[in-house]
Amino acid sequence: QVQLVESGGGLVQAGGSLRLSCVASGVIHSITAYGWFRQGPGKQRDLVATVLTDGRLNYADSVKGRFTISRDNAIVYLQMNSLKREDTAVYYCYARGMSTRGNVAYWGQGTQVTISS
């Protein structure tokens, strides 16, 4: 099992910045990818960014050039700059682990990010 705990959400004005953190614990050697997803009001949960353990990065088009995902061992960060109102959402940390049954998805509890005009 892997546990993920996010922090760093809050209320910020449009154009501002926030940094989210996610600390992974448990069977972290099984993790092959980390990421951030978000779910806005009345919307589905969408991918924001991922980082594989080999270093490859992937971003949603809507955040390219504004958000940066990084990893320091078992801590994953999401630096969010030039925030827009449409970035308002609950942000979830994600990890993909490998088990004898295949890939396993782990999720954090979510952290609220609210952008005001």
C-alpha cells in the first residue's frame, strides 16, 4: 500500500502562484509514476501533470508553460504560476504502483485550490 498526503492548497488571486506538495509513504519502491489531477466544480477529474520515475514529464495543454511538476524522492511538487480562475479545483496527488496483479492507482485526499479575480 502507498499513502499520499497533499498540502499547499489555498486561496490566491488570479495571476498569483501556489506550490502543492505530496508526500508518499508505504511501499514507494513500487511506484512507477506520480502525478497531479484536478476536479473542478461539476467537472470530471482531469490530468494536470505526471512525472515518471525515469524522469519523463507530461502536462495538460491548459497548464503548459504555467505549471511545473517535480519530484524529490518520495515528495512530488506542483508549482503553479500565472494562476487563472479556471484553475480552481480540488487537486489530487496520484501514484501508479506495480503489484503482482498489475498497475495500482493510489490517490491522496485532495487539496482545494481557489483562484479569485
